[in-house]
Amino acid sequence: MSQAEAVVPVPLAPPLRPFRMDDAATVAQLNDMASGGLLLSGWIRKAGSDGDPWELGRLQQIDQMNSGWIMIVLDQEQGVEAVLMGQPLPAEPVSVDDVDAEWVPLVELENLVPGAWCLHVIATLPEYRGKGHGARLMDIAETIARAGGHEHLALVVSDANGEAIRLYQRCGFSENARRPMIKGDWDGPGQDWVLMVKPTEAIVEERINPDHASIPKRPSG
């Protein structure tokens, strides 16, 4: 049965709110931007010549909500401006036997941090960047990871996104591993996917002793 909105395990205050079904079209665009176009290439392939890839993307966001993904949007009463999407990783490695080839290296990287809270997407529409949206969403991701008792917060980023990597490093994330990209129909930027990890103990330390935090300001999206 489809939900009306995403389930979020921590309190939210405006402009943050749970994802709703009518957010799905915009969130599909944000999700694809975060993937560097990898998602759209798959939607195009699956839609075929007669289908609508963006409709597939819209429906995928709803499916992810219904499967338990934590999905939070930033909305200042004018529509979605930014999104956070994540979920706890399984305690046991996930088989890649039925995974599309281009996604195999990402799954392999996630398998290296079982039980971590994985930040799959944090993205802001271009016209709203530089307003601190990403910082607000990163704070919520860290709150969720701590509240869930996860030892690590993890994310995967393209090696071509040097600006994001530097910002994540300043947030206390460090590189854990890399895997070569598998391009296939997709020809996005970069050569490697980079797994970055932050212990939740470091998050607690930032809250207790902010003068010794890795960075006073987190990514703005």
C-alpha cells in the first residue's frame, strides 16, 4: 500500500518536511543530478522508444518511499528546493548478481560499510544553491545516523566532483575506498566512485566541543 508521505524517524521543523508523492517529479530531477545523469540513462533504457523516462523516475521515488527510504525535502512553501535521501545499509553484503553493471561498483563500496547510515542523495536545485540548504540537510542526516545507533555515516561521490569531496572532508568525512566506474550507456564525468565515511562519534564530538569541530559550516548544496 502506498504511503501519503515518507516516514522520518526524527522531528523536523520548517522548512524541512517529509517527502510526499506530489514531490516525486522534482525529486527525480534532483536524484538524477546527484547521480551525474546515471539514473536518467537507466530510465531511458528501461522506457524504450515509446516510454517516458522521467515518469519512470517519478515512480521510482514513490517506490523508494514505500520501501522505507528516509526522504526529506526543503520547502519554503514554494515547492521543493532540496532533498535528502538515505537509509541504513544492510548488516550483510548485498549480492551484485542482479544489479545493472553500472551500479555494481557503488553496491560494492556500500558493502564495505555494513550497518552504516548511507546518505544516498543530498542535492539542491541550481537556483537555490548557496543558501545553506545542504548544510541543513547534512545536519539532519547526522541526527538520523546518531538516533539510529549507527557507527558511521557514509556516502559515495564521483572523483570528478572535487569541490564536493573537499567539502565532505572538511565535514569530517574521509576517503575509505574507490572503485572504477562502469560507464555502459552512461558517459558521465569521472573515473572512480569514492566511498567517504564519517564516524558518528566524530559527530557527537562536534556537538559537545564545537571549537574542535572539523568545520563550522557544512556544504551549502
